[in-house]
Amino acid sequence: MKKKTEQTNVGFNLLRARLESEQKRLNEELEQLKSSVRPANERREGSPFGKREEEATESFELERRLTLEKRLRDQLADVGHALQKFEDGTYGLCDNCGKPIDPARMEALPRASLCLDCKARQAKEAKGK
């Protein structure tokens, strides 16, 4: 039994290192996204189609950037939650039912917080709304 625990600890340590690396990458990506925003008073050269096209383009770019920023923040929150579960000693356990999450799922998605059954149930409920 001790050998299996050691293997699990080694595997979890590798997953923790991957999570920490992903957290750093996501933070850098978010900072890069924020630094790439142009001030509102810094307008482009006029478009041959006029101000409306320019405003539509800027609106599209803002919406795209905000969507990307939200996705990055959500991923960062998931990674932070997974790292907190390491601290709490609950990493690898489903947040919903408390059962162990399949190691293959943890390997594929180290920030997973739900087992496949609970994740499928959650997706089905979200689809029904």
C-alpha cells in the first residue's frame, strides 16, 4: 500500500508543478492582454468608410478582449481552486460527491474539480436551462 501512496504523491507533485506553471502562464497572458489595450483617445487613422466602421471595429475588439480576459480569469480561478485543494488535502476528490476523480482525468486536466459523472450531470443541467 505504501508504494501506491508514494506513486500517488509523485503523480500529485507533478500535477501541482503543472498547475503552478499554468498559473504563472495565465497571469503573464492576462498582464500582456491588459498592457496591449490602447487608450480610448488613441484613435486609428480614418477609415474610408467613416467613423461608424471604426467604432464597430473598436467595439468588436473590446468585446473579443473582454471575452478572452474573462476566460483567462476563469481558468486562473480554477487553477487557484485546485492549488487550494492541495493545501486542504482534498486534491483529486470531486467537489460535488467527494469521490476520487479518475487519475486519467486529473492527468488530462489537472484543474478538474468534478468527477466525470458530476461534470456530465452539471453539463446536462446547464443545457436544460
